[in-house]
Amino acid sequence: MDAVDRRILDVLQQDATLPVATIAERVGLSPAPCWRRIKKLEASGIITRRVALVDRRKANVPTTVFVAVKAPRHAAEWSEAFRRVVEGVPEIVEAWRLTGEIDYLLRIVVPDIATYDAVYQRLIARLEFSNLSASIAMEEMKFTTAVPTIYMA
């Protein structure tokens, strides 16, 4: 991993649809070596996939709800059941296991609060929780899928 690889990653994280020739020009390489570096980054697992980012508002899911989850018990079977429930709910776009007072944090995107309530009802029908606490996002101040490459060795 060198500075050129990091620049390639920075370019791809902004627009993975760019032709290799354009990426190569931006990072100071010719297309063939640039293509080989991209393939190496993919083969090593640094680039895990290339996806299209969809505008939530145009997809009619403008409402973001963060849900703090407290598990009723810390047991492997509950955790696995929770994982299966989360995987089966398309409105849950992120799920994190945490340390501290909250066990899990979910990011849910929905058209409106009534739809969030339907998601909530599905969750509590499928699994027992000690507590679910929802916070509705008022403003998206920053959103990016790009990770900083400055720490890569």
C-alpha cells in the first residue's frame, strides 16, 4: 500500500464508475498499471465491492430513525436470533453491537413515522427486548461511505 494506492482508493470512493483511464490520469499512472493496482486492491479484500448509492428521498425513505437496543440477556442464542431478525428487515440499513449502556444501535430508513411504527411492531413481535429507544434524525449533517485512507500502511 503506497500513496498511489491510497489516491486510487480516494478516487474510487468518490465515483467507482470512472473509466480506468480517468482514474489513472488523476493518480498519475498509465491505464494498465492503474488497472493492475485496482485488481490487486480487489484481490486483497481492501476493495470489497462496488455499489450504487441511492438517494433516500428519491427512493421515498427520507426518514431516518436511530434505535438503541438493550438485550434482555447476554446469550449467544439471543444474539443469533437478533442477527437473523435484523437481516430480515430491509428498513434496517445498519446494525452495530456496542459497548456501554446500549447493546446495539440500528439505523432504520422509512417513508414516515407510521412506517417506522410498523417496523417496530414487527421487531417486538419477533423477539424479546429489554428496551428499544428511538431517536428520529432531524438533519443529516454529514454522510459518506468513504473511509479515510491516510492511516493505511
